[in-house]
Amino acid sequence: MCRHLAYLGEPLAPQDLLVTPPYALYRQSWAPREQRHGTVNADGFGLGWYADGDEVPARYRRAGPIWADAAFADLARVLRTRALVAAVRSATTGCAAGEAAAAPFAAGPWLFSHNGAVAGWPGDLGALAALLPPEELLALEAHTDSALLWGLTLHRLRAGAPLGEALTGTVADVAAHTTARLNLLLTDGRSIAATAWGDTLYHRTLPGLGTVVASEPYDDRPQDDGPQDDGPHTGRPQADGPRAGDSPWQRTADRSLLLADSGGVTVHPLPGR
């Protein structure tokens, strides 16, 4: 399993979401609070982000644990971005190691991450792999179940499918062939699509900033309280907890598709729910 997070909104430093909060993705690499499978996410990490005026994202990925990379802290501090995807990895048995296996995966304007595992990898998934044209199968970035899921999703995106439809189709393909945990995360820098299928998924609105979608909350903001307005907005999440006015974390029902853009967040049941 893994932990991942996406953000869409006004420019901010990645550290404000990934490092500074008390239970941020950085901490989730060694002490996740809601991870059901695996205990440590030390098999690689990655950050993908978009620069203003450039629809093709940049990536920084490494094969080792996020806490062992001193350069990441500086990068996350000085960058500013309107959209990002970040992940810390716990490798599935039988999947390749190395930087190329770390999310986010990328092509064109898209970033993709997978939190979960596909049963039967790799020997029992020939029928699933056969859904891809040979040239696309051979072009997969890594020998992992996540890379195969990315290949299936990318095939649909290149055919013109919207983000949500691409993820829904991939989930349906996998569910027809095997059992799996399929928390998928996809963005084009303008919107986010995510699936909850076998593990936790949350979202949250940061007033004046944007939307966060994450495997688990990065602080103790209640999940059932309404928005509070008990002070001025600072424009940045704070190190010691949520900002005044932040909305609570909302948990996404299992087997659901979440869509987020500048207009807000919607959640739709997936077939089979």
C-alpha cells in the first residue's frame, strides 16, 4: 500500500501540505494512522507539480524513503504550485523497486498515483494486460501493478476520455478480472479525479486556497464539525493545526468516484457499490 495526496487551487508551497502539518505525508511515510495494509512507506516517494504557464508537470522521485532525502525539504519549501500530486510508497510483493516505480506516473498533462494492490500480480493478469496494445504494454515505465493501472488509464485518456471516465473504466476492467484495492488519483492540473475502492480517501476545502484530496487527514481537524470562522485567514496552513475557517475533512464512501475542480467537489457511486 501507499499514501498519496493531490491539491488544486491557489499557489502554495508543497511543504505546507506535505511536510508542515503534524500528520503530513512526510510523517505518513513511517507512521500512517489509517493505513490498513503495510506499516511503513519507505520504498520510494514522488512529487509532481505544475508551473504557471506550463501544462506539462515536473516530477521529483526517489527510490528511498522521503525522510532520507535532504533535497526534498528544500524543494518543497521554495516551490509554488497551483496543483500537485505526491505519494509515499510501500511496494507490493513481486513489484519492481526503484525510482521508476514511484508515483506519480506522468504523460502529457497528466499525473497519476495508485494506493492499493492488484491480486494475482504478475502471473495471473495476462488477460488484463492484453487489454493494452503491445506497444503500450512494452512502454510501461515499471514492472508493477500500479504501472499497469496507469497504462490502462492512459490508454483511455489518449482516446479522449475525461479524467473520471478514464478511472471508472480502469476500475471496471480490473474488477472484471481480479480482486484489487484501487484508490486511484489523477489530475491534469485543472481538475482532480480519484476513486475510493478498498481503502480510505478524504477531501477537504481550504477557504481562499483550494481543495485537498488525500488517503488520510494530515491533522486532527474533525470530520463531522461544520466550517468554523473564528479568526482571519492567513493564506497558508499553519504548522500547529488547521487554519481558522478551514472546513472539516470529508470521508469518501468506499467504491466511489470523487471529482474536484474550481467549482467544488462531487462524489458519485461506482458500479458494484
